[in-house]
Amino acid sequence: MKRSRRRFLQYAGALTAATVAAGGWWLGTSSRRPARWVRRIVADARRKVAPAPVTPDPAKWSDNQVTICWIGHSTVLINFYGIKILTDPVFGNCVGVSLGIGTAGPKRYIAPALQIKNLPPIDVVLLSHAHMDHMDLPSLGRLDARLTITAGNTADILGSSENVAELSWGEHTLYRAKAGELLVEAFEVKHWGQRWPSEKERGYNGYVLRREGKAILFGGDTAQTKLFAELRSKGPFEAAIMPIGAYQPWIRSHCTPEQAVEMANATGAKYIIPVHHQTFKLSYEPMNEPIERLEQALAKEPERIALRKVGESFTC
């Protein structure tokens, strides 16, 4: 009996060792997405997050101007004549699944240009859709915005709140503050909105922001589409905030830099503010490729690229 038990334990130990070795080999060599994801998480744990190259100072911005600052990824801080707007706020070191003690997912390469404690009081938070690198619940839980505007069928993720407004394509809302009024209209983009695979369909928006005779476009996440041309009559747009990264191999849901220029041009936007690059490694193209391709696409009009580095600000 003892001999049989000893043999069983030996076989079980050998089988376990073989399984671990095979698993390690698979993780180290497989080109499948889960293996690549695990390898990236392991490598990210050892990598330090670089500081933002520019640190803005919103306290010095004039409420008599429109100032736009790239905080990182798709997070943009806008002072629209005294009304403060924050798009897709993500401030943690990682984005992904919240585990209570931390977040499991891609790690930042560049820190946010501002921490939440350094932000001015936020009037409006704009959420383009429910993907975790855009609707980051840990960041949202630390913000105290007067109004959060989100896409259709996504408010339930945020919990019950009187300060949340859902907008579907073509719908708008008017935000009133002491500084005046801000009109926000949702428009259709080419993307998808499920937060989890096989979950219910959720909305995904771009937004037009209008105030004091000026308009700004926030493209959210989008693949190339002719829908942007339909916005031209809603302009003229001082600036179009456009995503330019994560297109390889996700070209069906994320546009290339050249396509971002085409869509911004279709709206008649004067300046382009590129986002959704340099911050998180979400795809296969090199980290610096999107901004390099954008600069090449606008080589004859380089002044139209309003921002290039995390933390830079632009006034229009």
C-alpha cells in the first residue's frame, strides 16, 4: 500500500513538473494572444513609468480662451471659456480588470501629465464608451464632476447617480454653469461598446462641444468612416481631438493616423489634437509610430498638429 502511494506521488509530481514546464514553454514561445498578454504583464511589472515630458499649470489658464491639454491616452482637459471638461479620464498606472488590490492590465509607459488632486474643479466628464481604457472606474470614483455624459446603455456601469446623462447618437444636452452654457451632442462613430465579451451591446460616441460660437470635436475611438463628413455643417471646428493609435491589427475599430487626418479634414477642423497613443501598449505597432506617421501625413501643414507630447497645452 505504501509502495503504491509512493509511486502515485512520484507520477503525480512528474506530471505536475511536466505540466509546469509545458506551460512555461507555451507562455514563452506561443504567439497566441493570451500568452502574449501574460508575457506583457510580466514584463510590465518590472518596467518603470516615465514621467510626463510636460507638466501643465491649469491655474494659469485664462477663462477667456479655449485651452486644451493632453493628460495622456484619451484623457484631455479642456477649459472651454471657463467650463472645465475632462474626456475619458484614466489616471492609474494600469487599465483593465480591477482586482480590489490593484488592476490587471496594460501598464502605462508615460505618467499622466496631472494627477487628480492637481485638476481644477471639473464641470463635465465625457465618456466615449465603456471599454476599460476609456471608462476607468477607479479614476472615475476619485473624481467629483458636476455632470458625467456617457454613451447609451452604459450608465449602469457607473451606478445610480442624478449627475449622469446618457446620450445616444443625435441626442444632445445643455450644461448650465455660472460661466455660461455648454451644448454637448453625441454623434455616431465606427467602433463597438461591449465592456466584456458576449455582454450586452453598449453605446459608443463621439461628441461635438459648442460654446460661445466655437465648436470642438472629440472623436472618441473610431475606425475610418464617412460619418465624420456629416459633421461639417455643425462646424466650423476649432480643433478635432482624434485617436491615432492601436490600429495594428485592430484596423476595423481604430483608425490609422492618415485616416484620422482624412476624417478631421472631412469635418473642416482647423487643428488636430492626436490622442490614444504613446501611453499604453494596446496593439502591435511601435509606440512612436502613430505620431511619426501623423507628422508625415501633415508634413505640408505641420502647424495643424496642436499637440505632440503628453502634457502639452494648446490655446485657440
